[in-house]
Amino acid sequence: MIAYYINYGVWVMLGAVAVVIEVRALIDAVRRSPDTFTAADKRTKTFWSLLLAAGLFFGYLALPAIPLGPIVLGAGLGGSLFMILAVLPAAIYLADVKPEVARFTRRPPRSSGGW
């Protein structure tokens, strides 16, 4: 019986980490300028935003159902393959697209901090 709870806890932690990765990738993609994606030759901002949003949606569906009082976090649908397929676009974005897009992102000049 204890092995079940350990297995379920590991499954919940992996699902939570996957959802955090998906959220981080989506927020980064939304904050970037559309011009940087085309300058980096990495599809469009709309393409990546929609793909990452779909990955986040399916990642939420794959997250095991966790009752938190009246709220249930996760849907508990799908299995480990479903969770891997959901986090795959975020992993590709963070490993390949983000570094290239970051090269073309303008950074505001730093202020000296003085008056």
C-alpha cells in the first residue's frame, strides 16, 4: 500500500514540474516581440504561443487529480505518454527557440542608478 502512495507522489511531482515548465515557456513566448521570432527564423510568435498553450492545456489534463478542498487540481486523464507529449513543445521551445530569439531581443540600456 505504501508503494502506491510513493508512486502517486512521484507521479504528481513529475506532473507539477511538467506544468511549471509549460507555463514558463508560454509566458516567455508571449512576452517576446513577434519580430524576434521571424528574425531568428523560428516560425511565428502566434505559432509558438498556440502550440505552447495547447501543450499546457494537455499537460493540465495529464496532471493527476489532486483534491484541494472544494477545488480539484488536474484532470487525471491520460498517462505518462500523454504527459511527455504535452511537455515536448515547451522543451523544444526552451532548448532551441528561446536562445535564438533571445539573441534578437533588444534590451533596454541599463541606468547607472545615480540621480
